[in-house]
Amino acid sequence: MAEIIDGKAVAAKITEEIKQKVQTLTKKPTLAVILVGSDAASEIYVKNKEKKAKEIGFNSKTYRLDENTSENELRDLIISLNEDENVSGILLQLPLPKHLNGKDFIELIDPKKDVDGFHPINMGKLLTNSSPNAVSCTPKGVMRLLEEYNISLEGKLAVVIGRSNMVGKPLSVLLGQKNATVICAHSKTKDLEKITSQADIILSATGKSGLIKKNFVKSGAVVIDIGISRDKDGKISGDVDFSDIEPIASYITPVPGGVGPMTIAMLMENTLELYLKNAKL
């Protein structure tokens, strides 16, 4: 029977540590969040981030823009936040409405305020092991969970399923930096089951409910479920068939309560770190 990796508990511990540090500061970090449009999932995520930021003691500013916001309006807002010395971190909630190119606006954010770690400069620094200003929150959260549970990566075969710029690619780099042997699988990968069944660690980030079943996992493997999806009734599920795999894995993350809380905790940690690096104290 697998040990359940409790992301909620680890995130709470990290959040409390950040809160204690913030209480020692004479000036508080400010997190600016931009939400364009009325995507329901994005609205929930933003509210959760707002709540956590205020709980920790950050100044939290949310800019809710209309669905039809123009490129120039969004560009002007980002530039103004880049120039505002009181803003420690900027988060542009994705996805954007179809008429706005998310990539263009991520690149417009000052890399020193890029709290999500998505800017090409920060991604490039991560790739070259050159101290990025911030590391993408979900991959960073996964690595902290593995560290918290003393799960060794050196020499292990890790299979990452998903190659997004937000999760799969940076996670593969971070695992490699800890001396894991990494395979990055994706929707075009042939014989996925054959590959994952050899893995010591499976990390799935596809958003396809129940993709990873018992026959995909060897006995004793570590299974990290990063995917999240909702059925027509609103029930949340992950990529992993939890009840099927829990009896044979050594460690497993639940959904919800696994990686999700860590993403927000790492966002808060990134905000504090950017503030400490860049603020005129």
C-alpha cells in the first residue's frame, strides 16, 4: 500500500514559514494578478491566490479586465506594473481570450517580476542551470514534495507525461538536475504503457482523467499526479486511477490535495523571493 503524499500539509507548512518571514519585513511584497475575461476555472484559481496572498500578509492586487480587452490595453497595464517599484511579482492568468497571444504578453513581463517563471529568459536560465529569477510553480512544487518525502532521484528512471512549457519541460529539466534519467512522453508517444511500466517515478501532467492505470505502473514506483480535470458534474479527478494504483505504488499523490496546494505555495514563495532579490530595502 502506497504512502500518500500530503501536498496540503506540506503546502501549509511552507505557507506558515513564508508568513513568519513576511512579518519581519517593514514593507510587504506585492503580488499583481491580471485576469482577462470570465473563464470560470481561472476565476477560481485567482480567488484562491488572492486569499492565500492576504493570509500570508502580502499586498494583493488583482486586475480584472473585460473579455474584449485590446492588445494595447493589456500591454499598457503590464508595462505600468513593470515600472511600478511597489510591485514584486506579476502573474498573468492563462489562458487569455483567443484574440490575445499569451506568449507575447508573457514575454512582455519583466523577467525580474515573472513570478510564474514562464518568461523565456527565466526558462533559458533554468535550462542552462543559471539561477532563474523564478522557477515555474507546479514543477517547483513537485520537486519540493519529492524532497519532503526523501524520495531519491539520483540514477532513477523518471517518466514525465506531458511536454508543456508550464509543467512538462521545466519539470524534466529539474529532474535531470537531480541526476534522474528522464523520458519526456507526450500524446504522440508510442507504447506509453511499455515505457511507464519500467519507470521508478511516473509524473503525469496531461489532464486526461484516469489515463494511468495499474498496468502502466511497476510495483514500488512513485506516482505523481499533476493532471486535473472535471467531469460534467464538476467532480475533480487526476490523470491517475488512484484506487487501482495505490495498492502497488510506494508513494502516490491524491487529486485533490496533492500537487495543487503546492502550486499556490510556490507562487507565494516566488513572490517573496522576487521581493527580496529586487526590492530597495
